[in-house]
Amino acid sequence: MNVPIGSRLDPVDWGVIVLYLAGIIAFGVWLGRGQKDTRDYFLGSSRLPWWSVGMAIVATETSALTFIGVPAVAFGGNLGFIQVIVGYVIARVVLAIVMVPHYFRGDIYSPYQLFEGAFGPAARRTAAGFFLIAGTLAAGVRVYVTCIPVQLIFGLQESQIFWAILLFVGLSLIYTYVGGVKAVVWTDAIQFCLFVAGGLFTLWFITRELGTGWSAALATAGDAGKLDWFNSRFTLSAPFNIWMGILGGTFQVLSSHGADQLIVQRVLACGNVREGRKALILSAVIILPLMLMFLFVGVMLWVYYQANPEFPIAVPEARPGVGKNDYVFPIFIITAMPPVLRGLLIVAILSAAMSSVSAALAALASVSTMDFVKPLLRRERTETWYLRLSRQSTLIWAVLLILVALLTRQVTSVLNAAFALNGLTSGPLLGGLILAVVWRHGRALPVVVGMLTAFLAMAAIHTGLNVFWPWYTLIGCTVTLTVAAGLRRLLPAQSPAT
């Protein structure tokens, strides 16, 4: 494209964007007042309302990539992705019933403390280490992918993407550094409302622009097969199918919402088991219609461009890991939306991006401080010292996310890299957590070996077999459980500390 697309933004659009960024940062900093210890910083003193936590859970897992990528899936295909979301709902209900009570037994900061209670510190450090490594890499990849459409929106050159990365991480760092998880949860709740409003407004706006009504637009989409969603054919490779949702999707979210600090930290910010369960159930109620809404945005965009062939989709040169369809929604926002409304939709994209960054920073800082540094210190320190360390670790993780995002420019397919990095560790983490809950006590060796074997197995599967990412967690979990159970039979019983 010869003219930078960012040049289409009006001054009023820039005003909306600047006001939003300034307001959300000021609000997050204001929420950070009065913090005294790590429980304030990492768990919001466990006094956050369940409804705000429920919205923050959805905002945490819904990045700008979802805001842009899910419509792209439907634009280029159909509604089949919704089958995977069925498993997302099932998993949340199971976790609310089974796992939430375990999170509120004792002074828990992360799910990895359950590993230590059952198998000793070696198991805890292994699980926490898995999260830190994979969490940093996956979050850095998401930062880079998020910056690609933002680079398009603001008309930045390829060499200037560093500034987009710095913008996202830097702005999210300010209120996370000062306000801790309390600021993260409340700003995530606000940002959740913004991108839901953005999706609903887009559906209304496209229907109005078509002038044929919602029913006629759906009829056009249905005739082209864009509304097809059910596929009962079992396969480990693409495309999406119902078994991939019921089995693969369920296990994927059992791990991401049960064994991953990114989500568990939000549940722990609730006051008790009842509040934590309500937060997870609320996220289960929200996630299906939310994803369906963004899929319909993609369908309606397809109908719009079919009805307006004289208005071509001008897509810039392909970038690693991002297909042409991923540009459709951002380009529509820039070229078809009127001023002010255009600025508000850009704000919705920014809010989704900042939610995922701030959540990653809070979770990484929490695990590195509470699961690694604090247990290894030989003498006790004051809460003021730990609070200062927590903020310093947040800053360090921000720098690491920027570095990973910059290095990601060399990866051939960043989207696949993000899913693969999560899939390599999600199965081992879920398998280890299941063993901690079921076995309750035992030696660390079988669990650690099982998790490491599963990690290596998933790396081999990713590089050598055509297995679609929704199956990764189920396979990795099965390997962990099988190896750990077999090794436990071979080894003599031993105390948890050895």
C-alpha cells in the first residue's frame, strides 16, 4: 500500500486514543495506593469481587489477536471454531467444582504450591520453571503478533515495530508495576467491556451499511456455507471438529485455567471458594457468546465485501505468521468506520492487547518471587523488602517480553509458535497438577520425570507429526500421567521431601 493506512486517522481519533490510554493508566496507578505486602500486590488482598475477576479472566485470555484473528477465521472459513469453545465451557465448570477448593487451602499464591505440598520443593520448582519459560516465550510472541495490526493501523514502517512493542509493554508496565494485580483485574474488567462493545457495534454497523437487514445478510452467508459449524469427523489434524472441542479443548482449558498462573492468580484474588467458583462460572457463561460474536463479525465482513466488490481489501505485504485475512478487520475499521467510532474501535484493540500484557507481567512476577526467590532465601525478609522485589521483578519481566517479541520477528510462523509453546508445557503442568490432587503425597522423581518426558514428547510431535494444536494438552497430560504412574510402581515408597 503506497499511502500509510495510519494517515487515515483524524485528529479526533487520536484524541480518543490518547484520552483512553491516559485514563486507563491513571486509573491503574490510583488503584495501587496503600499497598503494604505481597498479598496486596499479587492477590489484591484476596478481596476483589467475583464479577470483576470473571470478566478479567476472559480479558486475560482474549488478546488483540482474538479480536482480530477470530473474525479472520470466519472470514476465510466458517463458524467451525466454535466447536473448540464447547470444551472451554466444560473445563471451567469442572475446575469450579473440583479445583477451586484446593486453591483456598492455606496461604496459596500459585497452583505450584500444591506440587510442593504433595511432592516436595523439586516438583514445585519444575512446574514453576515450566510456566516461567513457556509463559515468557508465549507472551512475547503474543506481543509481537498484536503489534502487527497496530503497526498497520498507525502506519508504522517494518523497522518501526520496536516502537509498537515498546508502547504496549511500557504502558501496561506502568499500572502493573504500581498497582499490582488489583490494577490489572480492574483495568481488565474495563477493557473487557470495551472490546465487547466494539464487537457488538461492528455487527450493528455492518448490517446498517449493507442496508438489507440481518436476516438477508445471514441468508447470503448461509448459502455460501459461512454458517456451517458442526463437523463430527474425528481427526488429529485440521480442520476443527466436535471431538477436538469436547476432548482437546476441555483439556487445554483445564490446564490454562487450572495449572497456569496467568488465570489461577485471578481466581486467588477472590475472597473464598464460593467467590472463586462464581468467577470461573461467569467466565464460562461469557466465553461462548463472546467468541460467537467475533466469529459473526468475520461472517458479516465477508458479506459486506461480497456486496461491495468495488471496495477492495488492500492488504500490505504478508508478514511472518499472519495471513491476509488477519488484516481484514483492522482495514475495515480504518477505511469504513467514521471518525470517533473508528477511534473507539482502535481503543478496543489496544485494550485487548494491554490486558494480555499486564496479565503476563503480574503472573510472571508472582511466580518468580513467591515460588523461586522467597523459598530459596536463607533468612526472612520484611514484607516491604518483598514488595520492592516484586515490583523490580515486574520490570525485569517487561524487558524480557520486549526482547522475546523482537526476536520473534525471525520466526517463520509466530501464530503457530505461540500455540506450540503453550502446548509443549500445558499437558505436563496439567498432568502434574492432577497427580498432586489425586496422589496427595509421594516422592518428586516420578512426577518430575513424567513432566520432562511429556515436554520432550510434545516437542517431537510438534516437529515431526501433523497434529493440530487443540490436541497438544491432552497428549502431554496423558504422557505425564502414564510415565509418572509407571515410574512410581518401579520405585519404593518414600517421603515427600526426598
